[in-house]
Amino acid sequence: MNNWYHITTGQFGYPQPENDFGYLELTYEPNIGCPTCHIGIKQNNPFRFKNEPKAKNSQFIGLNWVFDKIFVREPVKTEFEKNGITGISFSRPIFHKSEKELESIYQLHVDTILPEALISNNLTSEKCEYPKEESAIKFLKAMDSPLVKGPFCGQIKYNFPQGKKMTFDIEPFKNLPDFVRTFEWFGSGASANRPILISEKVKRIIELNKWRGTFLDQIELKN
Ligand SMILES: [Zn+2]
């Protein structure tokens, strides 16, 4: 059994339009997912950028606020395709103003969702519901936060483990493409995403090419 890794990227700039999180409306399918905690949201349009990303030395690029979308430069696409990496497809993000395609990066799409496999007992989680603590309610009301207005869907998301490994049941990992997403949602507050996991083969290609811009955290697989 090979190892698997949770992949994240450095974050450069914001998805457009950034005022009032306007990108959500233009990038995600309407009426899908919870409008408060964002569990279940689904991308249906290209991400919109202000400029071509400047981080010239990073082959992997991400956006602030969006933790589960990966953008890559041309050599990554070429090399992954050459090596027969599975579970991915590519498309061009667009400029917010002109709606023309960016030329320097692709979005790397990962659409395979693992079965439920997270072993969650070392993780903290939060439920989408009216907050319980008086101090939190006061604070969120002062900020005019949607998190005290609802609607509340009652679903759970897990906070990203700090200094601990994400742990999964080993069973579903036996016959998977090289890129998958977790079934479970992670994040906090209004942020919700499905982390991307990569195979040992992908990790080796990233390291061999000395590509920059990714963070890889090994996950633990248990019988
Ligand atoms: Zn919710």
C-alpha cells in the first residue's frame, strides 16, 4: 500500500469579484449547498482572476478563501499527462473584466469523491446551527455575520487538523485514481471545502521536478 498525501497550495490574490464574496455567485451553481456554512457548494463556472498570477516560481497556485481548488502552470499539465496521472482534468480560469482566458495557468479539476472514510475522532468539528455561546453570538451580531442569521442546515464540517494527521479507513484506497477528494467537508465558519488527496506517484513527480507552491501532508490509513 502506497502513501497518500493531502495537497494544499500557497494562496495568491482573491477570487473575483471579491466584494461581499461576490465570486460565489458567479463561480458556483445557484441554490446548491448551504448558503450559511457553504457545505455542498459546487463550481459550475471558471474562477475569475484580476491578473495573471505573479508568483513566477510557483508551479502550483491557489486563491485566498478557496482551499480546495488548485491552479497549475503548463509544465505540470504536460508532465501529469505524460505520466498518465488519473483523476484530473484541466480548464482555463478567466479574467474578471474581459472574461478572456488566462494564459499562464490552468485549473486542475478533481472530481472523484472518496466514499465516507474519514476517521474523525482526533478532529474537532462544527455544526451549522445557531451559535450556542453568548459571547460568540454578540461578536457575530456586531459583525452582521450570516453565521447568526442562517438558514442552518445542521451538517458537520471538520476543522483542519493542526499538527495531527488526517486519518482514513484504508479500504477505499485500494483502487483509486491519483487525485481524489474526501467525502467529508472541512473548514470553519462560512468556509467549506473537500480536501484533495494525491497518490505517492504524484508526490514523486512533484519532487522530481522540484515544483514549488505545494504543501504535502501525509495522511494516515488504518485497517
Ligand atoms: Zn449549513
